[in-house]
Amino acid sequence: MALDAVFRDQWGRVLATLVGILGDIELAEDAAAEAFAIAAERWPRDGEPANPTGWLVATARNRAIDHLRRRQVLADKTTLLARDIETGLRPPEAFVDDSATIPDERLELIFTCCHPALALEAQVALTLRTLGGLSTDEIALAFLVPFETLSKRLTRAKHKIRNAGIPFAVPPDHQLPDRLAAVLAVVYLIFNQGWGGGRVDLAAEAIHLGRALAGLMPDEPEVLALLALMLLHDARKAARLRDGQIIQLDDQDRTLWDARQIDQGRELLRRAMAHGRSGPYLVQAAIADLHLHEPRDWGQIAALYRTLARQTGSPIVEMNLAVAVAAIDGPEAGLAILDGLDLDHYRYFHSTRAELLRRAGRDGEAHQAYRRALSAAQTEPEQRFLADRVAETAPSAVSEPRQAGA
């Protein structure tokens, strides 16, 4: 396995294991980064070890001990860890059970990062950094904040966890509901970073975390609904791109959709609905399911978006409602909703508006909106798709008469 693939697959597992050993996120993160750097130097020369994760954990642990010794702090912990290595009581393979889909340590880490003592934006950023392995640059882009702001936010969050003694543990049952909202928001943001940003490994990471949460809280409808939502979206990933080009939903080859995963998502949605409580993730999962039907019931989709808008107050939900309204009443009706939204900073707003302008025959305005969307696009497939739309709506392109039969 290439080292970059090991990083994508194992960063969260390695880091969570180290936090469990060391009790310090910042120290564990520094040690993990050093271990991956050493691997990048040695593995091409010496070959990949039989247990890459165990090797990384053991190497990172050794680095952490070196740091502790140099800093001359936590002497008792250093002595204990050093004795453990010297006596050989726990080989590297003992730290990680590669047969386990999700080690418990990752759940412990995500609840630590989502502790209510931290601001919500810090909870999300820290979990994206620790569990997802995103760089500070990537998270800053996702949050639409400057790099320096996000870097300081992460540092403050790590220090607060260490200095306040926030426990590295899954909270007891009576505290789980109160802690759930932030955790679900984090998991869905990780999924969206993988789905929208081209990091498919992060979408898989979010689904793994969602499965673990569903096992932990099997009677919580929002947990089941979030997992259903992610599975229903992820089931279409093989059909979303063709030759590096984005394929819109109506043009996707449905034979490439993962039918087993769709069935799993729908069963989870049925289980969530059986509880009789309708939260935002359940509504979104129901919308995702409706989008998989042909023909789509746009009236029901619009009704669910209106429910979701009332639940969340989100202008992004209103943007999606505009698309559904446009499908029912025409593009001008959808544009009337978009024109009242303050989403100029949101990159998908411009591509959505451009598409409705194009459908309305307002090609000059559509061209400008597509150009604005292209300037904010973050992935190559998205950039290629929007570049094609820019070309199609350019004044010279729309003014040229079509050949007969074209």
C-alpha cells in the first residue's frame, strides 16, 4: 500500500491510539506526523512493514518519549512508557487490531474533540484535523476563514483539552444525547469534505464513524438517519464521474449505483422513521431517497425542504428549495428565492444560480455566474464542468446559429 494511502486510511486510527497512550492530542499529533515522515523515508528503501499501523504507532510512541525526555516533563509517564518498550511486553502489533473496522479509540477521540467546553467551530475543526487528517489549509477553506485564524483555533482547542483535563472517553449513557448534535455535525462535515472535495477516503471515514455511532446508539433516530443519508449519497459515487467529468444525477448510469448500499440506507431510514421523531438528518435522508426515484416527486421534495428550512433556518436549505421549486414552477420561480438569499460567499450558490439562469434563457447572466462559480471551484472535475458551462454560455457560443440536425 502506498504511503499516501496508508496516511488517508490510518491517520485517524494511529492518532487516536496515541492519544489513548499519551493523553495529549498535540503531542500525539506531532509524534504521528514524525512517524509518517520517517515512514516516507524508510519504507521505499526497506519495504512496507507487515503491520503498517502497528509500526507507525510504535515509532510515534518512541518519538513522543524522546520529546517528553527533552522537555523533562511528565517524568513518571515517560518512565512507564520507556519500561514498556524496553521489556518488550507489548510489540507494535499489540497497539492496533487490524481486524477491527473501527477501534474504540476513534470514538473516544471524537467525543473528546466534541466536548461542550469547546466552541462548536473548534469541535468540528479539531475532529476534521485529528480523525480525518485534513490539513489546516483544507479546514480553513471548508470554514471560509483565514489560515491563521483556523490555526490559532486548533491550537487553543488542543491546549484547552490538555489543561482542563477533558477526558479521553465516550461519555456515559445519560450524557450521550446532549453530546450527540456536535458529533453528528462533525461526521457529516467529514463526509461532505470527502464527497464534495474529492477526498473519497474521508467519505468512507465518515461512514465508518456513522456505523460506530449507530452501534453505540441504535435507538437514536438521528444517528440512524445520518448514516442512511451518507449511504444513499455514497451509493452513487461510481456514477458521479466519467473521464474526470462530473455527471449530473439525471444523466448518471444507474447500473453503477451500489444497490446493496441503497438498500442499507433505506432500511436505516425506515428504522429511524419508526421512532416517530423527525429531526434534520431524517428529513435530509428522506430527500436523498426521493432523489433516487425515477421520476422524482418534486412536490414532496419541496415540502421536505420547507420542513428542513423551518428546522434549521439555513439559507443553504433555502437554496436547495429553490432548485425544487424551479423544477415545479420554472426557473424564474427558483431564481426569485435565490435572489433573497445572502450566500454570495458560498461557492455552490453561484453554480446553482447560473444553472437556473441558463434554463431561463438568460445566458449573459448565466455566463457571469458560471465564471464566478469557476473562480471558487476547488476540485478538478468541478472546474472542468464549470469551464464547459462558461464556454457554452459565452456570447460567441450562444450567438452562433446551430447547424441543422445538431
